[in-house]
Amino acid sequence: MFRGARRGRQSEREVELISVTELSVEDRRAYLELLLRGASPAVACQQLQLDLFTIVEAVAEDDDFRMEVDAVYDALSQNVAARLYQEAMKGSVTAMTQWLKHRPPPEWSSTVVEGLSVSSWDLMSDEELLAHARLEKIEIPVELEGGDDTPGGESASESIS
């Protein structure tokens, strides 16, 4: 039986539950540590022999614990962002695109369209983007520089989109 799970069933009316406040400080710390190592909430609970719903209740009822769980997820997100940046710096165009879409340099203008923030880059055609890349002397992959036709018979702008 999981710690924190329902215990005993003498009758349908009498179901004894462990209070969320009975979730020990050690269990909370161990749960957070497993999350930091990449465990899902379900796997963390399974390894600690805790009931997942007890954790859910603890997060819902305890502001301090909720803030600690949020801080763990913030740290994990920062790890992913750091890895994305590393891949962008190694030359991954996909990583560069994702990074710059979510963290554009402050000097890049943005436009608000129907309540959405849209970068001026998003409003440009593929040909305009290629022209800007050439002006900035950015290395453009050969398949995009092939002129009107690429090896697959598509135009360069179709292969980008």
C-alpha cells in the first residue's frame, strides 16, 4: 500500500485518509529531488511509495510546496533553454529559429496583430528573409540558394515553408 493512500475500508462511510499535512518534509524533499532528475510526478511517487493524489492535494493546499514544485519546473525549463542555445551556437538553424522566436534581441521591432505579438521577421516572405540573410552575410544552405529550382523541383521558398 502506498504511503499517503487510503487505508482501511471497514465500511463505505468510514474511509480513513492521511492528511496532506502528514506528507513529511523528507517525502517532499525526495519528491522534489526526483523531479529535478527528470522523473515524472507519477514515477517520483512510485519510487517513494507515495500516492500521486496525495502529492496533487499537497500542491493544491500548500503554497510553499507549490512554489517549490514551480521552482523545480522553472529550473528544468531553463536547462532546456540552455541546451537549445548551445545547439543554436553549434549552427542548428532550427535551434536558432526557436531561440530567436522566443528571445529576440531588444533592437528587433515587433508588431501587435490582434493581441498577438508578432516579430517583423514573421511578416516577411521567404525571399525577403533570404535577402536579409545575404545582406548580413549569413551563410545560407546550398539547397536554399539554388535559384528558382531546388533538387526536388520546388522553388526555394516552397522548400523553406
